[in-house]
Amino acid sequence: MSDTVEAWIEELLKSDVAGAKMTEKQSRIVQSAIEVFAEKGYAASSTSEIAQRAGVAEGTIFRHYKTKKELLLAIVAPAMTKLLAPFVLRGFHKVLDTEYESYDQVLRAMIENRIEFLRKHRNILKIMLQEIPFHPEMQERFQRDVLGLVLERLRKLVAKFQDNGQMAELPSTTVVRLSVSAIMGYVAVRTLYGEREDAVWDDDFEREETIRFVMRGLGLA
């Protein structure tokens, strides 16, 4: 595994999608698949490499998962539904329940919260960033089980600023869409590029420019 055993992986390995307890071999397959998918991406990964890393025969994988796609979904689907959404919302509760004087403080807190979340759950987030655009069933699950819950909380926060006269009367959905798009874009590029050893990346500058970009777009800067 990576540096530390991530909390969501510990939960994931307790049972499979159907709720049955995983065997030792099945747990090794899932752990190895997480590593390989995160390192190489789904398309460039092979079940033979996953089997080799797990120390099992390739046929053992297909006894548990009919296809490589099924193995991917067995990892991502429960992670989003049962683990990622609660982890995301648990972190966001701290952000969204805090009193802020201005909206830029909210954006800054959201970014810092997401970076900390990323450090703890790097592999699953990397797999999701890489694979969700190419798998409609994953998009649907993410929108329903994660994004929908987060957006609802953010809309309430935006409405509070508007009620206090601190933000223009734009549709709250528009404010949230612009904010989330910019923050997710920053976090995604930071994850896939900014942390590479050869990257030219000033994180403080990129973070503040992202916040200024949103504030200007909302007419608040």
C-alpha cells in the first residue's frame, strides 16, 4: 500500500459490494488494484499485473470479478456511496458550519480542507479524477451520492451571505457552480501536475489566484 493505510480502504476491505466479508486473497486483489489503477490509470493497467502484485493467479481475479471494469467499480462504487460521501461531508461540516466575514474566506477554507482531504485519500481521489470522465455509471453515482449532497450544503451557505447583503443576488446554484468548478479545477491540476517533481508550480500563488478569479467572476473583487 501507499505511505499509510487510508481509512476508507480499511472500511472497503471489510466487505465486498454485496456486503459479504472479503477473503484474504480478495483483499489483496483490491489493494493491488487500487495501487495499479492509481499509478497507471485504468486503461493502462492489466489484470496480470494486479494479480502479480497481489501474489495470486490471474484466474483468481476473474473468480471474484468477471472483468477489469467490474473490479474498478467494486472499488469506486462503495467508496463513493458508503465512504467518500461521509468523509467529504464530515470535512465540509467544519467549513460550512463556521462563521466567515467574507466569501473569499469560505473559498480559502474549502481549498485548504480539500488539500488535507487529498493527502489522506490520495489514491481513491486520483482514480476518480482519472476515470469518472470516461465511465457514465461512475458519473451518475458521483453526482447522486457525493456532489448532490455537497452542493446542497453550499447553496445554504451562499443564501446566508445573500440574506445578509454580502453577496449579489445571483442564483445560488450559479454561485456554487462557479465556485466548485474553480476549486475542483485547482485541486485536480494540483494533484495531477502540481505535485510532480518536475512541475513549475507556486501553490500559494495558484491558490490565491483561483480565489481572486472566483471573486471577480461573482463581482465581489
